[in-house]
Amino acid sequence: MNKKELIRTISQELGTSISQDKITLILDKAVEITKRTLVAGEPVKWSGFGSFIMKDIPPRRFYSMRLGEYVTSKGTKRITFIPSRSQ
């Protein structure tokens, strides 16, 4: 399901009370707030769905065939999703 299909499905479930434009705005704001919260270092928990957390990936050492020597990568951060146990 892509974003357009999700908006169409939500609109059908709610009936004609909310337009698809308003649903799109609400969905975009929810994603924006989720991103901002994760960047701040706080987890985002949606009851019955799961949690999003920002995970630190430490630097690692690997052999570069191109350079012919060992290189250390930069550490990074990655968003991780943990599904809810209740289904």
C-alpha cells in the first residue's frame, strides 16, 4: 500500500466527513512530527502498532580492496522499527 492508497482507504473508512486533502495534511504532519521527535533522540511509540527508535551504529574497521588497507567507517544513526507484541 502506498501513500495515495492509504489516504483513499482512510477517506472511505471515515466517509465523506473529511476530505482527502485534509487527510494528506494530517498524515504529512504526523510523519514530520515523528521525524523531529526521532532526531531529538526520543522514541516514538504507537500503541498497537510499534515503536520507532534512533539507534547508534558504531564505527567499524574493514579492509578496502580498492585502497589495499584497513579503513575505519564513520559512525551513523539509523531509525529502527520494533513491532508491537499485541496484534
